Amino acid sequence: MPLQKQVEMYLAPGVPGSKADMNVHDYHPNTLQAETDLVAGTFVWRGTDPATQAKYGGTGSPLGLIERNIVYPNYQLEDGSMVIPEGYGIQVVTRGAMWAITTTAATVGQSVIAATADGTISTGAAGDAGDTGWIVETAGEVGDVEELISMSKKYPSFETLQREKGFNFGPGRHAWIGDTVAMDAAIRMQTAPNTTVPIELYTVVDPIVVEILTAPLAATEIFQETKKTDWAMEQAIWRVTELIGRTQEYTDFANNGVSDVNYNWKRREHYRFETVIEYGDLETEMTSVAKVNLAGDKQRAAAQAIAIDANKFYLLGVQGREIYGLLNDPNLPAAITPIAGAGGGLTWDGKTTTEIYNDILLLFAQLAKQSNGRITRNDSLKMLLSPEMEVMLGKATDFNKSVLEMLNTYFGNLTIVTLPEMRSLTAGDSVMLVCTTVAGTPTGDLGFSEKIRAGRIVPLLSSMRQKWSSGTYGGTILQSFAFSTMSGVSA
């Protein structure tokens, strides 16, 4: 910040780009747009669009001088700036008396010369290159604020107007225009010339907060989550019971026909995962000024990161562990392929409503075959498909009957689950049909040990740290015959 170094007798006469008197001034008829960054108190020429823009450089005389108006934002941490940002409107003075800074010593009567490169001002003789038609009215040294008027554009005197045009303005006519104040010497400004206001004063903080979204977490729309064990256990096992036996024709003395039971034990490993947040004392204080709850937002970030990964583990398991997901369990039946459409294609984007409907019927037929009648069209069924394939269910016939309407007519309890992960499988998008309950028993579940576990908040020298963790067993398929998959419904 420039500090005052000298106490003067008088005030500085003006600021570059401001009026030197209150006589009539002429302006360009349009508010022009700054084609590039411009400086108030400099000369400009017509821009690329001569009707709406102004810029530095051009042929012939400049349009005029940029007037200083304190309406522009200051984006820099500066005391003051005369820069008018690109795209803002400017007022161009074409006739009148203005203040400006000269780059050369000036004497009264000299012509004002404008540099085409940046519109800055120097002095010279009439007819010199860059002559603006304006002349110096107040002498000064280099860097002083000079009063400039355009003699060639001055209004005719009252006497001339009365003599030549017949206009009589009366005896008080000269009071209409103020007299020029004479000064012994120009007083230098002690602050930086400015035409801006700090941008912070133009800024309003909108209370709305827009968060970055991620894809929906839809695994829990398929099966319920189940707490398998506590935090300390390493694995979970469950029993598969198979009843076996046969009968034979009865006789009093026969011992044939035997019934028994067989047990298998299935296992899944326990996978623990974590994330850590940290927040410093100073950043917490500074963000609080902006009404930001930094610690709370970081805790929400940790919870969201855990939720996203838990959803992924439910669907795709954990690589390198005996933990599988609903979409890649090795016990899943092999995927089937769509029926070729009339045009020979397999993908739904090229199929008719009826052809897509028939593909889904084929998917259900696979369930009916695998379950040998245990699964019927009135059971609780969920169809998993990608967002793009879900749109295909809206395809309608010529009679405005969509695939979805046809499905709801046939199936008594069908739920559509939009699952972005269905597009990540091999061979294009896949569609899966799941019967979630057979004979009162769930056909799958989503296992966890701890949904979310908040660790202790650890104070460090000037910050806080906290660990957040969770435990998963992935998605478990309990009855694989209740799942059928169709691959290749998209390219």
C-alpha cells in the first residue's frame, strides 16, 4: 500500500479517465465491450466487431478516451487498479475535457499522441503519427495527471452559434459552462489510480451446497444385510443340509428303503477395511469462517467411502480372498445368450418390444427349469439391469404397449433394480433375474460384521486424526438355482 510521503498544499486535480470540468462531454453512442483487458484513461480503437467492441490498435484516429467509472471488480489483491476486465462495458469519451497520464513532459497547446499498442499518451506536434486531435491544456511533467481536451472537437462558441446559426442564448450564457481553475503546478496523486472495487464486495455466498454424486448403491435393494459375526471373528461358515432316501414296496420282513441326511459346510472369509481422516487446527478455524463444518464433512466422506466399497464387495467380492459377490459367485449357473432378433442381432437396442420381452421370458424359463417348478411367476422376482438397459423396458409396440407393461401383466411380483455394475460384466451388459425367497428361505444375503466403526479421535500436535472401519463377508448366494443370467444384451 502506498503511504503518504508528502503533505501537499492542495488536492490532486483528478484521476486518469475522469472529467476535468463539468462542461458538455460527448460519448460514443454505444456502450462498447472491452475486447481485451483495457485501462481507464487510455485511448481505444474500434474492435473486431466495430459496432460493439473496443480494443487497442487500429488504423486512423482512436475512438476516444476510456472514462473512469468505479463499477469494475478487482480480482487482484491490489490497492487499486485501472484495468477493465475483458468483456465488461466501457464508456468512450469522444469530446470534452479529461484527465490522463502522459509518458512525456507536456506543455499547453501540444498535441496528444496515442500509442496504438496500449493506448498510452505522449505529447507531440499536430500531424504526428498517432495524433488524437486532443491537445494539452495543463502543463506537467512525466507521470503527472494532465488535463486533455480536443480542440478540433470543441463545441463552437456562443458568439459563433449566434452569428452563423441564429441561436441567441441570452446574457447569462457563459454561466452555463464552468471556468477552468488555474493552478501553479500540478499536484501528484499519492494513491494508486483506481477504477475498481474489490471483488469480494461483489460476492455473495449462496447457502446452497452442491455435492459431487456417485452412482447409486443398490446392492441392498436385492437382499437384506445380515450381521454375520462380531469384529474379532476370522470367518463364517454355514451348513447346507441335504435330505436323502428312497422307498420300496412294503413287506413284513424286508429292511429295504433307506433315508438319511448329508451335511456340507460352506465358508466365507472376513475382510476388514478402513479409511482415515485428519483435520488441522488452523484449517478447521479457517474453514469455519466460510461456515464449513470441516470435521463433519470429512466424517461424512469416510462414511461414504466405506458405503461405496461395502456395496462393491456385496456385488463383486474381494479379490484374492474367499469372498464373492452376487454377480461373480462361482456357484452361479452359466449365463445364457439372447434370442436372435428378426434382423439377426442379439442386442436390445436393435430389437423390437416383443423380442426384448421374449428374451426376459427365456431368462425366467431358465429359473423355472433350474428350480423344477419351485419358482413360479408369482414369486418375488427381481430383475437386475444397467441404467441403459432399464431404458429399453420403455420400448413400446405400435399399440403403445411397453416391455415393462407386458412384464407386469405376466409376473405377479416383479421388481426392477437398476444396477450400474451390470454394465461392467464381460460380453457387454448383462441382465440377471433373481428369486429372492424360495420355500420361505432367502436365496442370498449380504454379510457384514460391523457396518461402520468409528475409532478414537487422536489429538496430535496441532491436528486430529480418526480411523473409520468396517467388515464384510461379501454377497452370499445360498440357493444358486434361484439365479439366472443373460449376457450380451448390449455390445
